[in-house]
Amino acid sequence: MTGSKRRAAAVAAAVLVGALTATAGLAASSSHKSAKAGGSITVWLSGTYAGATPGSTYRKWLDAIATRYKAKYPGSSVKFVLTPINNAQFTAQIAAAFASKRVPDVMLVYSGGYTTPYMLSSLQKLNDRVNATSGFYASQGAWDLSCLNLNCKGGKGDIYAIPNDEGSYALYYNKALFKKAGIARPPKTYNEVLADCKIFKSKGILPLAYGDRDGYSTDNWVTYDYASYMGPNDINLVNTGKMKYANPKLVKPLQALVKFKQQGCVNPDASTHENNDANSYFTSGKAAMVQMFPFVIKQFEQALGKNLGITKLPQSGPHPGRTAANSFHNWVIPKNAKNPDGAWAFIQMAVDSKGATDLENIVGALPTNRAVLAAAKDPFTRFFAQVAAHPQVPLLDSIVPLKVALLYYVQLQAAFSGKTSPLQAMQNVDKGLKTLNP
């Protein structure tokens, strides 16, 4: 499906009023439980938030939550710990923590397949806390990837995490460089990307910033492009083994994408450069385009100002315009956490009206707080909200188990770097699944 138009004003107003009411109930319930909560907590940050170094937009948002927490609970402290950005290294660290029972009080981790492997064994079930907090479930959206079997059943399923943000991918572009190259508009298809690539190169401009050391950039491109090939249930078929990775619906997008590197459209170090670090080519004005998610909106706005543009990510399939999206990160409380009550109080502050508004204004990310997202003002945030509103498919690596995703990333990186063909890479995933125990 393509991104849908906004609902009628009356409907939107009703939704907003309902969400605001739920948020008010959430705040009241949080106040009611304040006597029990509080105390010092340790917070592990992973996924995109593993880059929450001091001074970053991510850290400014988190520091604001910590300030509120310490003000409400005098004498408390909040310690942030950054986990490895590399997902394989993070997996090893979190597995060791769970095995030794030396865990933090709360973690912010990728949703879906990065959370589900630990639900029954290592994470606290949160239904009692959610149900005891009036209006909490209704105040938030994008729930399913935070529940057992990826289905929250309208709040009646087994809840093991709290969604923090949602999103998709888009093409950011530098309007000034497009004007310099004489290109009237950003590309809509892969063929247009390749055509524009030739023009940019002739003008001495890097067409596309790309960082694929760990396979993440290639994953982001193809998992979005799958929407232009797949039916609504196809990602589920892949996850359950009923559709092979070597199916043309997964191979063709990768075959189309590797042409970007083959034809010199990306920076020469694309296959050895880390995903987020490659943004420096774009923010410094050297690259005309970059594929990214909502979390860089404020960083990009500060760097490019009025020259920053955004458009839907180009696609190669027979149904361009369809989108892929889901929740990105969620909060979890490990079993054996020393201060689960303090962790829950911190989570509530992260996703309440204030925390969600700060997330949008400081980072640019899409909050899962329904009322705040409905009232978003930043045009780039609103753009992503429309893209994420009615996706054709979810993002594949958010659905499959973590170990499967890690195998998949390795093969994507091998294909884009030219070490193997796209077909062979996907066949390698199928072979690897036979010996993998996700």
C-alpha cells in the first residue's frame, strides 16, 4: 500500500482527544505509584541509541529523562551504559549478562527479533505494570513487536517490552548539490538513481553516502524495497521458512542494489565504513544523497538547514510506492534487575507526553505516544509518520530471530562488496538456516 492521506479532521480530532485522555491517565497512575518507585538505576543503551555519546541528540534526550527522574526521586541516580553498535558484539554481551545474572535495571533495545529470543527466559513480563497504569496501553502505538509471538492481541497478549519509537527509511538529499548538478528532483526508482549518479560524478559530486561494514545499509535498502515486490504476508512466510531467501522477491532487490556500487555511485570505502559514520559524507556537503531513518533528522537539519530535502526511498520492484515500517526500539526490564520499580518509573517518563515530545523535538524520531505523534510539527517527522502509517510489509530484520538477522547481514554485506553474487548470498542464508538454532 502507498502512504495514505490524513484522515478527516473530525476523526483525527477524536483520536487525539482519546490519546490525550489516556496520557493524562498515565500521568495520574505514575504519580500514584511514585512512593514505591525511584532509587538508582542502570540503563543499557543499544541499537541506534548505542550512539548516545555525550552531546549527541540521543544523549540530550536521555539526559532530560534522567533529570526528571532524579528531580522526582531525590537522591536517585541514573547511569547510562553504551553497548556495542555492532549487533553481533551486542548479542554476545547481552547473552553473557543474562547467563551471569549481572544485568542492568532497564535496557533500550531493538524491537521484534532482537527482543523475542529473551522474552521467556530473561525478561520480566510487564502486563501487570501496564494494566495497573491507567490508560497506558491505549496511549502508545506500534505494540506488536514488543509482545510474545509478535502479537499483543490488543493488550491481552504477553507483553515483555514497551515500544519507544517507530519508523522506516527515506532518502535525504542536498538541494544545493542537486541544483549544482542541474537535476530537477530526487530519484524515484533505482534506474533514476543510476542515471543521476552519472550526472553527479561528472560534476565531481559523490552521489550517495553509504556505510555497509556490517551489512546494515544494504539491509535497510532491500528490506524497504521488498515492499515493491511482496504481498502483505510474505515477510511472515520468510520468517516461518515457507518462502526461501533465494526466492526472486528477495534476490531481485539485492541484484538491483549492488549496481550502485558496481557503477561507482557510492563512496569508495562503502563496504568498510560503518553505517552511521558514513553520514559525515552527507552532513559535510560532499554527498548528494543518503538513505537513513528518522533518528538523524535534527542532526541533518542542523548541518544542512534549508538545503535539506527528503523523499521516499527509491524502489526497483513492480509496485513502487509501497512502504515498509514498524517499531524500532523498545524498553525491557531484565529478570534479576535490582530495581525494577525504578526501571518502570523511568520507562514511563521516556514515553509519556514530555518524554515523547522531547524525543521528537531533540532527536526527530517518531514517538510511539499517539497524542504526541498526532501533534508532530516538524515536516520531516510528519513525512516519516505518513510513510510508517500503513506499511505493505514490516521490516524483515525486525521480524526474524536475532541469529537469523546476523547471518542475513553477513551475506548482504558480502553481496554488496562483490565477494559473492546476490543469488549466492541468499542461497547461503538458506543453507545457514539448516544449521542455525535461533
